[in-house]
Amino acid sequence: MLTKKEDLSIQTRLLHHSHKHDRHTGAVSVPIQHASTFHQTNLDEFGKYDYARSGNPTREALEEIIAGLENGSEGFAFASGMAAISTTFMLLSAGDHLLITEDVYGGSYRMTTEVLTRLGVEHTFVDMTDISSVEDAIRPNTKMIYMETPSNPTMKITPVKEIAEISKAHGCISVVDNTFLTPVLQRPLDLGADIVVHSATKFIGGHSDVVAGLAVVNDHSLANQLRFLQNSFGAILGPQDCWLIMRGMKTMHTRMEASSTSALKLAKWLRKHPDVKRVYYPGLDDHPGYEKQRLQADGPGAVLSFELKDRSHVKKVVESVQIPVFAVSLGAVESILSYPAQMSHAAMPAAERNKRGITDGLLRLSVGLEKTDDLIQDLEQAL
Ligand SMILES: *Cc1c(COP(=O)(O)O)cnc(C)c1O
């Protein structure tokens, strides 16, 4: 007898789900439906699809697949990670207060400090690794607790279950940005979070060829609110890009596994390098979040950061590496080296960056699928 869907591992569920073949033709790929509108046969009652902003069969397939992988009830696909995050923030109203992790992604920082403030939503940045500082920061009007773990780029680990419990106890919505780990390595809804958001541009898409965002919930009433906002805000993902994300997701487990194994080797090598002051990677046993990460996730992921002893060497290193692309972004088949101070966190003032450890000597490496020894050799010559 065939095992129940829920009993299958995520590795298998990436390939075997309700959209593994097309109901009408048997095609082993989801059809790309470009229609913006749908013919209605009945004046009084419209069919399942009416206008593609509210619903499109290709997008719906992606939304159902990601909901299944995150063990949620409903998924939503957006034009970018920031569209998913900003739409989620739209659950808040003027007068509400948002608790947000202090080393949050630069774009989420910008949205919080420069847009939400204008709309009358208050915020407090907190170190989410410290449960008591989260509790202390909660106000009577706190409505949302927003986590990102591992954080970017210093890879701090937030105890999701504990923070989600605090959030529930105070009637708040808890959100986790799961971009760095994907549902292959971490499923925040299982840990009690209310909403998972993703920049699917990164590991989920995985091939540096599409910008996309996803959100998943496990509660119909919250799903209805998010669906209403998705349709009202309108930042939906187009059918072609939905297809690219579904195509990329098929190899997500294999990619995450290979890149994580390689990242651990690189982190260990970097830690011993005389020119490296510090390595941030939750797979190293001296990382402060090592134990927590081992308990709440199925691996440390494929992103690490390292700080050079001599900050003036950054330019030389960046310009001498041959294999990784030097670029904004992460989570691709090719390794990506980036400079957070001037890339992902450029929106953050220097003083705020330094407080968070995002110094001018810090480089972030998203490990791809190259042979690890080749990456080590390349970094060796560059350093
Ligand atoms: C890239 C990224 C985002 C934003 O996603 P986009 O697809 O670029 O809009 C949000 N959170 C994290 C952790 C990211 O790395």
C-alpha cells in the first residue's frame, strides 16, 4: 500500500504532489496559463477563476505546492520577497506596534523604518535570540512579532517555538522569514509560527533567474485576510515566473543538501585561516546558536559570513576571487560573494550596521554547487 502523503519525506514531496501531472493532459509539468481573464458562462455565478490578479491556475499550483511543503493550509505567491513581506505588514493598522528582529534583511528594515512609520505603525528592533528582551519589548498595542532566522548576515539563531508562544500569549501574529533555510531545512509553522515568508528569488528558485516571494499560513481566517491583501495590493507573481519557481523547487532538496555540506567545509577552513577574524555559521559548534539550530532545523544552511582581520583587504579579496560571482543575492547554483555593508544592508545607517556586527570587513558567502575544493583553492589565492 502506498504511504500517506504526510508520511513521505520532503525530498519526495517536492516531486510528488497534487500537481505532479496535469489533470487534463497528463503533462508532467504545470501548464503556464497566461490568461488575464476567464470566460464566464453564468451571469449570476462566476467560475473559480474570474480575473488573474485574484486567481490564476499556474499561480495556484505554486501556492498549493509551497503550502504543502511548509505544512500550511494556504500559500500565496508574490512578485518579490519584499512584496510578500510588505503585504504581510499590511495586516497591521495605524496605531499598531511591530516587534522586529534587529538584524533583519535591509529591505524589511527600510519598509519598517521608512514606510510603516509613515502609515502610523510603530516598531521596536530587538535581539530575538534573547527571549526576555522580546518579552520586555511587548506593548499593549504590539500586534506582530517578525523573526528572521538565521539572521542576515551574522547568522544569529532565533528560538522560533519560544517566540511564537510568547506571540500567541499576547495575541500577536508571529512571522518568520524562512528565506535562508527553505522548508527543506526549517518549517516554522510546525514550530508554532503563524506566517512564513520567503524571498523565493533565493534558494527556492535557486538559479538566479527569477525574482519572487511566497507566504504560507496554517489558518483559514488568516489566509482570507492575506488573500484579500494580496488581491488589494496586487503584487502577484506572473505565471511564467511561477513556473520557473516550480521548476527550481524540484531540485531544492538536492541543492540545499550539497550546498550545506560544502558550506560547513568552507566554514571550518575559513575559521583556521590566519587572515580571517571571525566566521559566522550556525553549523560550527562554537556558534552561539549551534544547539538551538540543531534542534529547530534540519541543517545549518548554505550561507556563511566571515570577517577579515584587515578591513582594507576586502577590495582585494572581492576583486581577486574567480569562482563566486560578486553580487547582491544568495541561494543560487553558483556561489555568490557579497558585501553586506554596501549591498543587502546599504539601506541601514553605518552606526546601526556596526551595532549589528555588519562591519566594513564582513563578507557573506552563499555556497553554490561548485566542487568545495575548487572554492577553497580560489578563496585561498584571493586571501
Ligand atoms: C532577498 C531577501 C528578501 C527580499 O526578497 P526579494 O525577492 O529580493 O524582494 C527578504 N528577506 C531575505 C532574508 C532576503 O535574503
